[in-house]
Amino acid sequence: MINEARLEKFRQVVENKFQIYNSLFMSLPYDKMTNIGMLLPFLYEESRDGYEEGKSPEEIVEEFFKKHTEVTTEEQKQELLFKIIQYIERQVVLFDSIEDAAFQQLHSESDAGTVMQLHERALQEHKLGKVREKLEDFAVKVVFTAHPTQFYPNAVQRILHDLRSAILKDDINEIDLLLQQLGKTPFVNKERPTPLDEALSIIFYLRYVYYDTIGELYKKLKQSFGSEYFDIHQDVFQLGFWPGGDRDGNPFVTADVTLKVANELRNSILKNYYNHLKDLRRRLSFRGVSEILEKLSNELYNNIFKNENSISSETILKYLSEAEDILKTQHNGLFTNILVDYRDRVKIFGTHFATLDIRQDSRIHQKVIDELVTKYSKQDVASLTNSEKVNILISEHIKANPNDFEDEIIKETLKSVINVKEIQAKNGERGMHRYIISNSDTVEDVMNVFALFKVCGYQDEDINIDIVPLFETMEGLANAEKVMQDLYNDEVYQKHLAKRKREQTIMLGFSDGTKDGGYLKANWEIYATKERLSKVSEENDVKVIFFDGRGGPPARGGGKTHQFYASQGKTIANNKIELTIQGQTITSVFGNKDQAKYNFEQLLTAGIENEVFKNHKKDLTEKERTLIEELAELSYVKYVDLKENPLFVPYLQEISTLQYYGKTNIGSRPSKRGAGNELKFEDLRAIPFVGSWSQLKQNVPGFFGFGTAIKKLKDEGRIEEVKDLFRNSDFFKTLVLNSMMAMNKSYFPLTYYMKNHPKFGAFWQVLFSEYELSKEMMFEITGFHSLMEEEPVGRKSVKIREKIVLPLLSIQQYALMKLQKNEGDRETLEKLVTRSLFGNINASRNSA
């Protein structure tokens, strides 16, 4: 009944509104586009019917031209297709805005996973004390990354923000004006954004969404669980930040850029405090209090606009404490609540707003270490082990100077380490306290970073940095336990850990894990690795914190996040929930206050429920564990077989949009690792890899191998075991439902024409057969009759979005087919492919 009521509400507040406001597009100020709105339904119908009949995109688009338009020349056809793309892009923005505006009406304060529901459950089950005990040191941290999956330029994001507000008020005139502005606003960046541009884009959300969201959520948590004897600590909600600090594969992130971003973060939070203080002073106009707040206001102003760096969070809190004392002793404590709210935000955000991380690849560090040893110790690095190199740098008191080196990567790596001290002095230690190492496989990968701090002049007591290994490949995950055990045994690192309160953050990469091992294998390996790392950390008296590198779609660790964290049993350390969010996920899941509050709550309650409310479905039995291991291995064999097919990379290169991601100017980072022209599987970045499958509507990384694994057990007469696993294991159920979401966003009829392709026909058939098998097997073990059956609102949303972009997919495939056959103007066709990426990705929301 609840689902039916929500579906009806969705129809009223989303679907119907979209139909009404969509009609406004008819009068939008597009050049030569007056009839696009009337033509579009014809292209949709030709596409829908044509694909089911097995027609190719080229046949469908040419038929559309012939039956419904008067265009004849190639130039006219391409001009019309570009106009259609523009039109659909804006339809997607409108639907996004309407759906986001309806969020509060489709969700309730008492939904599962909210703070209110957690409080009610704690009261009913007499576990309020247990929840408070867990809240004493538990935290949720969301880390914003600069990964290029956000296709909306900043100007469009701001229109989207305003459009949501207008739709909430049903202000038809404002909506009409904003849609007109949208019609005239470019959707394409003329130039690739710089890392600073990316940082400023996300800082917009910090200032206008998260400052209030987290402040209000913290107040809500205090009201629900705080008491005279129990305070909620201010670090319970945290923000992390990668733009400007993530150097992995991005040559444009320099040490100077990192300093600029740190300054922007500091300035931005001070601006929030300055503006918030204006509201405070309107109420706290009392003698003694107003003078103190005026002094604070002046000091904030000087720090923001006169480039002073004198103010710290401690200074601000001192002013507020003085004001509160006078307020209570002389003015009956009037409006103390708003002063306390302000003070809480200062404690939460400090002068850093969000913690800026540094990330770099372990191979770069090794290169720097080798150069340092060669230059300063005059020893032959080829004759030394990595451990010996580290010992030389740590024990011989070498002091490195970046200017001693010509290689830019050596200079920049050293400068970035040197700058940490300056950033911590201005933004506080919380402003930067982590160095993340991509592709960590050995102890030396971690110790290399420690050695870099030593040669850059840091004394042991000055290294206020957590060194974080990132295990992301199958090999890295397999080695993780031994690496951490050896690290915990290392005398030098033991001293460093003691200084860091014996806390160790370990990052696990879902994106590259899935690319490397396939969906089921990667998720199981990460789960099992977390178990092993939890055990080895506990044995060494280390508090381990897992940081998950999760992307948007299930294939990159996304999907049902609350269910994922709530399904982890007691064998996995649950000290903190920390994950990356990026691009589309920022706007679609955390893009406005209602969504952000709801999803922060979901993360927090998942971690607390996991520990406080025992559920046998979370703890895997030995039998269940063996069964998942068997399924994971079977799916892995199937996936590796596909990956090793000589047509795997050529298929993506020639049939998909893979090579066009780098031409979209959406991110500062190159779309592949490695400098050569030849494309190798290991050089593929996870985002364009997963995104390209999504553009083909095949979503292979989200399901491939799953069906084969289940079918193997069915053939052995063991299907009931898998059904029981789905019913009894929350973890396995979450994997299945996420995979079904990926399949629901697939649409193989788009590429039915590939069946008879001379080069790729057989390869396509392998993909399609596994899709059909996976769907069949999942229906059998779940008892469902449709994908996303338990989520009718989500399924309906996907259906509408897929309908909007089906003509766009036809245009994209039409252009790709022309390019494959070397027909038409190559430059124009490539632009068609690139432009069609935007609307498709934005409509899919969590596809890359």
C-alpha cells in the first residue's frame, strides 16, 4: 500500500508536472527550433518501434528524416540533430528539477533510515543508551571528488538550483523565465575546466547546501539523542574534498593549485560565518553582546576581504563564549539557541569547511624516492631494495630541495608535501591531514610517503598526517592483509601510529576493483578484505576506518548505499562510514538540502543500526560465505574470459563513446592513464569505462558473470541454496538488487542491429546472452517478475528518463555508425557523439 501511494504521489507531483511544464518548451527562444517540440515525438516513436523490429539507428534516423521532415542535405540533417540534442538536454534539466523539488513530498521524516525512525525504534526497543554509546565516537564523512561525471556547467547548475525553488512554489512565471534562460545558456564548456574551476563548482554546494544542511541535521540529532548528560560530538558529520588535491593521473593539479583551493575553502567558510552573523546580530542587539559580535564581524571581514590570516576557529569560539556569558547573566539567556546553533557550526566547519586530501599514485612516489636516493646518497638504486631506500632517506637526515630537480613531477611532489604545514597553519589541522596512495601494493608504498615528509624537513612530531593506502585491484586487495600486518610491525610506523591515536584509515576502490574483477567478485573481495583488515587491525590494537571509493552506479560501488552499509556484519569494523561522492551523485543525491539531509541520515543510521540492532541477516554463516565465494569465483572466470577476448577493447573503442569522453571538457583530468596512443585495458579509467557501457545501454560491468554463476549452481540442483541466500543474507540481497538496477537501465534493442555485424556480431551476442541469463536467474531467485519490482517509484523514474533520451541514443548511435563507415563530415559527426553524451549521462543520474 505504501508503494502504491508513493507511486500515485509521484504521478501527481512529478509526472503530471513534467507534462505541464514541458509544454513551455514550445515557446522557448531557440534559433530555428520552433517545431522541435512537435518533431520529437515522431523520432521517439520511430526509435521505439524500430528497435523492437531490429532496425539499426541509422535506418531509424534516416526514416525519421524521410517521413517527418523536409530536410534533404547532410548539412540540414546534422543541424536538425544538433537542435534536437539541445532540446532534449533541457528537458532532462526540467525533469531533474521537478523530481528533486518533489523529494520532500515523496519522503517522510519517519521513513526507514531517518533520525526520527531511529529514535522511535530505540525507544521501543529500550536501546536509547546503546545508540548514545555508539554516537560517542561514530561519524559519517562524505568526500567530494573531482572525477568528471558532472556534465552540467556551473551556470546550468545554478539555473537548476533556482528552477527547483520555483517549482516548489509552482511559480509558473518564474519557471517560464528560467526555462527561457536555460534555452539561451550553453550546456558545453568551451574549454576544459581547471582543477580550481572544479573546486569552485563544488564549493558552491558547500556554501549554499551543506552549511545549512549539516548545521540543521546536527541540531536535529542533538534534539533526538542529546541530553543533560550526553552531548553529540561536532565531528559526527564531516566533509572531505579532493578537487585541487587529487594529483593521481592529473598533471594540472600542482602544489600552487592546492594552496589556492585551501584558501578558497577557508575564505568560503568565513563568508558563511560573516553572512550568518548578520542574522545573529539582528536578534542579539543587547548591550555587551552586540559590541562583541561587531568585533567578530570586523575581524571576519578583514580576513575575507583584506587577506588577513589572523582568525582561527578558537578565536571565533572565544568571542561567542564571551557573548554567551553576557547573554545568560545579563539578558535572561534570550536567543541563546541561535547563538548555540552558530557556535556549533563553527565547531563543525572550523576554518577549513571541508578536509582537503592529497592523493598520488604509488609509482610516482617510487620514482621520486629513487631520484632522491640517487641525488643525495650517491648510491646505485638498482642495487637497493625499496626498504633500504626508505631507510637511507629516513636515517641519513637528508634535506631535499625541490629546485634541485628538473623533472616537474619530482618538484611538485616535494612542494606539495612542504605545503601541508602552511595549509594546516591557516586552515587548522582538520584542513589537511591525509595523504592517500593509489595503487598501494606494498609496505614501502606507505613508508615512501613517510620518507617524503622526513626529507622535506618534518620532524616526527610534526608529521600530523594520516597516511592512507588505497587498495583497488584484485592483486592489491589480495595483498592488503599482509601489507597492513607488516606495516603495523614496522617500528618507525608504530611510532607514527601512536602519534595518530592508533587510528588507521584504509581506502578500498570499488571502481577499479569492478573493472578488474567484475561486479560480484569485486564486491565480495572488498567485503572479505574488510573482514581480514578488521581482524588484523584489532589484533594490533589499531582502530581501523574504512574509506570506500564509491562511484555513482552499482558497477562503481554505488546503488543502494544505506542497504550496503546496513548489511555489513559484526566481522567488519564499523567505526565510521566514509565514502566518495562525485559528479552526478553530488547533484542527484546530495544536491539540495532535503536530499542531502535525508541521505546523510541514511548513512548515519545505517552505521548505528548495524551495531545496535542485531540482525542475523547481517552475519554470514560459513555455508553462506562459502556459497558467495563460489558464486564470485564463477562470475570472475566468466568476466575474465570476456575481458581477455581480443575484441573487448576494440569493441569499446569502435562501437561505444569511450574515445569521446576526453573531448567533452567536463573534467581537468585526462580520460586514460598512460601516454601512448595504443589503448590498453589497464590504462582505462573506471569512469569512461563504466560510462561507455552505460551509453551503449548495456551496463556490462554491473551484471556480467552473475547469471552464469547462478546458472551453474542451478544445473547442479542447488538453486534453492541461492534462493535461501537471497532471503537470508542482507549483503547478498543488496548485491542482487543493485545488479538488477544496472540491468533495468540497460536497453539491448538499441544495438540489436549488431547481431549480424561482421566483426563484433559474436561478441555482442555474448553480452546479450549473459544479460538475458542474468535477468532470468535473478527473477528465479528473487521471485520478481520485473526489474526493480520493490521500487516502483524508482522504476517509474527510470522509465520516464529513458523515454526522454531514447531519441538522443538514436542520434548518438547514428553518428557512431556513420563514423565507422567513414561517411559524412567526420568532425561534425564526432561533435554529435560528444554532445549526445551530456543528456544521456545527466538523465541516467548514476551511470558513471
